[in-house]
Amino acid sequence: MRFRDWRGKRGRIVALTVCLVVAVVALTTVVFSDSRSEAQRLVDDFVAALDDRDAGAAAALTSYPNAAEETISQMYDGLSDGTVDYDVTQLVELNDDSGYFTLSAGWNFGEGKDWSYQVTGSVRKLAVGWRVSWDPEVVVPDLSGGRTVHHVRTDAAPPKIFDRTGRLLMEEQTINAVVLDPAAMPDPVDTTTRLAAVLEPVAPVITAQLMQERMAENPGNRITAVKLRDQDYQFLEGGIVSIPGVEVLTTPTLISADRRISTPLLDSLRSAWQLERDRTAGWAVTLEDPEEGPIQVAGFQGPPPPDLQATVDSQVQLAAKEAVVTAGTPAAVVAIQPSTGGILAA
């Protein structure tokens, strides 16, 4: 029994010893199997940091970390809705302290929206170790010279919406928001008084007192005094821009072609219009040059979406509005075409 016990113990000892030897050999293999040079490890780590969107880690591996982090961070901000994959396609070590490499990059911004390119860079052995020689073009081609990179949407001319008779019902027009900035006006009373006088022909309800009350309710904040259609603003522009503390912001907006037409039905038409714009939208990657402006390097222009036709009848809508206004009591009118069920007015 003792002999058999000893033999069993000896077997277990041998097995344990074999396991330890195998583990040591495996560990040794893992530790010493990395035959990459320092330059190769540097480039691999640089690419891994770029793929992880870690601007700080990637910049720390360059010869100019501060400038590199600013540029790489802007790249990720400008292309924030895209995914990227960098790969090392070539690394050539010229001598013991320098070399160059080539990277391939692939960005994706959605189905059918791909941007691929190659960039080259160099590595040098500095006093602090191997570093990627910083140049903005090591991450995006032609990015030097203070340029920034952006992913943008491209749209063709917006569609129009016609009523059931073919009359123009809605279209995109420029809307001018007249904004009051308390920080830029030396005398709020003078500013609001002058602005109210200029606005009176088209917006008599926007009085100086009303603007002052709104500013008092939002101390120190910018407020929008009024939004003007472009034709109204052009008539008043000279008087508005000369008033201190007044700023004008322009925004393309889908509005009714006839300002007299207002109905909840327009909200659903705006949604349908926006869906068509989104469906036909294109995309682009642009380099924003300080002097030349945007330079497109990838993408395509979206096709023009078709015009839309509504069931609304402009004349019926105006008549319904007139009927409600003259009723003298709270009232509502909904007009429906019996043959189709389409809503003519509301």
C-alpha cells in the first residue's frame, strides 16, 4: 500500500512538474516572441491610439504632442459621426535612428459613405525615445496650413409644397432673427426704443416696453426680439444694423408662401418635407482652408427631392380662417373633401 501511495504521489509530482515547465516555456514564448523593433512598436501603438480615438495617447507618441493633440482632437470632432480604421501598410527603417511608414485609413459615415486614403510619415529616435515626426498630414492628407477637416451634409435645392390646386403653399425662405445682446448695448432703453421704431411698420406689437420686460426676465442673456421674412428684413435692414447691441442671425426655414395662411396642417407638411430632404441628402468631407474656404475631398451632392402636393386648398383655408375670426366666440372649422377624405382646411 505504501509503495502504491508513493507511486501515486510521484506521478502527481511528475505531472505538476511538467505543467510548471510548460507554463514557464509558454510564458517565455509570450515574453520573447515580440520580435518587433522599437520603431515598429511605436508605429503600431500610434495606429492603435488613432483607432481608439485617443487623441492624447496618439499625440504623446509624436515629436510635438501639444500641436498633435489639437489637430487630432479636431479631426475626431469634425468627423464625429464616422468610424475609422488605420492600418500600417509599410514600415522602412533607414538606419538605427530613423525610418518612414505608410498608413491606410478608412472612414465610414453610413451605408455607401466611405472615405479611404493613404498617408506617409517618418519616425526618429530622439533623446526621449522613438517618436513619430509630427505633421498634420500624417493623419489626413493635405491637412497642413491651419486647415481643419469636417464631415458635412450636402443638399440640392429644397423642394416646394403646392396645394391641391397647384398654388404654391410652402417654400424655404431665409428667416432673419433679430437678437438683442445686453453685453453689447451701452443703453438698453435707447436700443429697444430705436429698434421698436424701426420694426413698427411690419411688427408693431414688438414694443420697447415688451423687449425691456423680456430682457429683465432673462438678465444678461441674449433674446430674440422678432423673426422677419427676408423681404421684410431687406426693407428694414439699414435701420436695424446700425443699432448697438442688435445682431441678425439668418436661417433657411420652410414657411408658408402666403403669410396669411396658418394652420396646424403645416406641421405635418414640414415633417414630410424634411423626410424627403433627409432621404435625398448627400455627404461630403471637406478641408476648411483659412483662405480658400471649404475644399471637398470626398462625398457627393444629393439629388434634388421632388416637390410635394398637399390636400390643403389655400382659398378654402383663408375662407375658414375668416369664418373663425368673424365668429365672435371660440370656434373651429375643418373642411374635408368627401370624395377623397383629404383635409382642405383647418
